[in-house]
Amino acid sequence: MELREDIGPLRRRTAFLFLLVFAALGLLHLRLADLQLVHGAEWRDLAENNRLRRLPLPGPRGWIYDRRGEVLAENVPSWELLLFPDEAENLHATGLFLARAGLTDAPTFNNRIAERRIGRMAPLVVGEDLSWNQVAAIRSHQSDYPELTVVSRFRRHYPSGKLTSHIVGHLQPVSREALESDPRLEPDSLVGATGIEVAEDSFISGRAGERWVMVSAVGRQLGVVSEVAPRAGHDVGLTLDVGLQKAAAAALGDQSGAVVALDPRSGAVRVLYSAPSFDPRVFGGRLSRSDWQALQENPQHPLQNRCLQGVYPPGSTIKPFLALGGLAEGLIDPNATVYCNGSVVLYGHRFRCWRRGGHGFVNLERSLAESCDVYFYLLGQRMGIEGMAKWLRRFGFGERSGIDLSFEAPGLIGTPEWSRQVRGTPWYPGEAVSVSIGQGPVLATAIQLARAYAILANRGESVTPHLVAAPSATPAFEKINPDHLAMISNALTEVVHGPSGTARRFASLPMAGKTGTAQVVRLQDGVDADDLPPEFRHHAWFVGWAPLDEPSLVVSVIVEHGGDGSSMAAPVAARVVEAHLGQPVSPPEPQSTPPPIRTPDNPQGAG
């Protein structure tokens, strides 16, 4: 009897639960009937027209700064227009609409479609940096062109413009090969093409994310299904000093050429200015074919970084290094004199000095201070081309400097073997005489000369030029007799401070250096270089350092077709030195292993 009384309440509760279940099932069946029978056609239409879209979320690139924190590359907000080609009913009509909105033209649009390299879910970027009026026009026609959508992204911006374009570089659309090999890249990614943008691309680049959204038949976003946030890239600080860069640009003016300045104690590059330049802001997005073609076909070659890629006869700027070789090999006595009457006959050919009346009796110091060619013609004859090539290579000529930028030219030191292999002709002894004054088959870059003179300024210690982090090890360099180095340094001081030095007009500056004039074409007797057409006039060089006692800056200047080095290149170097010495001189920078986030070598130091 007690058992029956215990089971009774349990049965009633079980029956109540069954009733609830049957009621819920009944309501579910009624809802299904409503969806299928009453509203079935409507929901089927929505299901067929709504779609999922994958929106790539580019990872912002890291910013680039100079050594004092001035922004050289940044990201600014921008409106972009994306096209989902597979959702378009009539791509021709879409292209006409975009042309009317001023976003593209028919050929460009058709090329973008024809060159499509991507999968069905990936959109094409067909408009960048849209104005608010363009955004409004697109959104007002959204129902007519649901395959278009406006998104907010970041666009690369270069505040310093042409001033630092060859250093910072620019971006370009990712290649098919890179897209296939790197899963982190998106079809609309922009990657580094030149300068720091490509040299530090893996460090600066962000990691892309993605957002999956549900959109309606008219392209209206209904909601976010899922999202993976992008990751920003790392910032990079450079050793560059924008203040000195501005001084170099102002001094060079409208002339073509290059200015390189570095700290001889560390190799930190302070100036790397190439002219003419280009505006990298046109590369902030996707450059049109016509704009790219115009840049490439410009006869002044603004895309060429003349600091690293411009190769020129070095002229008299290489004389100090040949003099060191002559001293080391015992081929010259620094106190012995040579008589210069304006020319000398060697190998049956008359080689002329730049001073037609000659320099009279000159020793080593005076031959460098006044840049006597006859003295070095005779030295070149004694050293021979192999001896000169050996000493030029010791100071980095004929090889890349090692700076952390791509596309650097190695220059040239001609030898008999080179002549046979490249020119297919025998070597003529007189060519060695020409090489002794930096003419003939010898070519150098402004960065090579800056590095070579840094060794002189640094009393025989070599450094590697760098814009980001200093190398952890000092380059190996065979020691040079300190007495010989002192002789050369004294002679280069006389170039500026001696009574007959070729750069004596700048004697007010604590500077040493060497002028150089490099012939572009051989002059006939009686022809003045100033009477030549501009494209045939000599190149002007000056390379030197300041201050005299504890050098903290080496400056290398080449002015294309500028004529005389003392009147055209030396004034440019002097302007840079003046700007540098107007600031407190910093102590030598430590050679250290690069930190995880790269920063200037010495952000508190001076130019």
C-alpha cells in the first residue's frame, strides 16, 4: 500500500512532462508548416540571394622614422572600393559606372579583370583614396551594383615626399610567385619594392586578417559571421638625419647628382640624397600603367638611386688611396719632388695635367693639395694596374659597400683579365696611367667613396654603412701604417686649408677632403670644357670629413656634368658640414646587436 502511494506522484509528473514535449513538438510543426507552406517562396528567394563574402583585412605596415623621430612612412585612413566580379551580372555595365564616377577608365578596368589572378571569394580593388562624394555616389547606386562595396582601410603615406624617396622606397602589388609561396599574403596586398620598404619588408609587414559577412541581394551587409583581426607590423627607426638631408637637397638644388654622409665611427648613414627624385606618394596605392611608364621613360631617370647605382669615374678622389699604396710599397718618397710642366710623355703618348702651365716641383703633400696629375701619372706607371687594383680593392672599390639597401652597383676596376673577358681586347699600358687619376676603366659610386674616406677619417678602421641596425662585427681590414695615414690626412687638410689647396675657399670650416673632376668625353686640344654641351661636361666630386680632430661626418658629393669639383661639389659638401656642425657633436655610437624592434643607433646624438 505504501509503494502505491509513492508511485502515484511520479506517474503524474511523468504524464505532465510528456504533455509538455508533445505541445512543443506541435508548435514546431506549426512553425515549419508556416515557413514551408505560407512563407516558403519568400524564404527560398532570400536564401538564394543572400550570400557570404570574405573581406580581407590588411595588416597595417609598421611606420618608418628618422633618427630624431620624424615620420618618413605612415598609414592614413582611406576609403577603398572592392569589386566581387563573380557576383556581377554585367561587368561591362559596372566598368561604365566606375568610369562615370571618375574611378577608372575602360582600358584600365578591363585590364584589371583580364589579369585577375585570384580565387572566386577574393575581391579586386578598383578604387583607392576615394573622396566623400565618390563614396556617396557609389552608395546611392548600391542596389544597382551590389557587386561593389566600400571599405575603410589604411593607405601608405610618405610625409617627406621626394626628399627621402630613394631611402624609404615604395610599394608594389604582390607578384603571383610571392602570392603562391607566402600564405600570409592576400591578392590585394602591397609589398616593398625598393628602399627600406623592401629591405625590411618582413619586419614592417603586418599580418592580414579576414571578416566573413552576410550580404543581401542588393549588397547591403546584414551581419558579421566571423572575424580574425589583423596584426600590425613593426616600426623601424633609421640612422638618417632629415635635417642634414634637407641641407643636402637645398645645396644640390636643381642639379643631378648624389650626396652621401655617414658617421665614420659607426657607419651610420646620415644623408643619402639622390637627385632628381620622385614622389613616392604616387605609389601609396596601385600605380597606373601610364604613370609607371612615364617614370621609367623619364630621361633624367628619377627612379635611379644615384648614391648606390650611379657609377662614375672617380677622378682625383682616388689619389689618396694610390698614394698610400705607393708609400707602403716603397715606390715613393714623401719628401721627394717631381717636376710638373703641364704634361708628361709615357708609352709614346702625352698625358696632360689639369693645370696647363703645370705645378712646378711638387712632393706628395703638395701633389694631393693641388691635385697634380703628373705626379700620379708617374706613380701609376710604377705601380702598374695590378698594384693599383690591389690597393683600390683594399678600400672597397670594385665591390658593394654592404649598406642595407638593395640594387647597389659594385663599380669597376679594370684589369687585363677584365679587358679580355668583357671587352675582348688586349690591355694597353697607357690605360693604367689613366686609372691613376681616376679616369679610364675605373668607376665608383658615392657610397663607395664615403666608405673609403671613412677609413681615412677613422685612422684605418673600417665600417659598414647602414641605415637600420649596425652590424654586430667590424669588417676585417688590414692595418695601414699610421705614419702613412697621417701624411695623407695632412695633405687632405691642406686641400682645404693650404694656400694653394683646390678647396681653400672653404678654409673657415674644420674640414679636410679631396676634390675631383671626372671627364665624360675626351677633350681635344684647345677645347674648353665649359664650351661643351651640358651632357658632355665633366662630373664634379668632393669627398671629405669634419671636424678635423675627431671626425664625426664624412661627406661624398657627385654633381653630374657640374664641371670643376672645387666650384660645384665642394660647396654642396660645405653646406652639409655647416648644418652638421651647427648641432652638438655626439660621441661614437656603440656597435651592438640589433634589438627586436629596430631603432636608430643613437637617438639622442647629434647629426
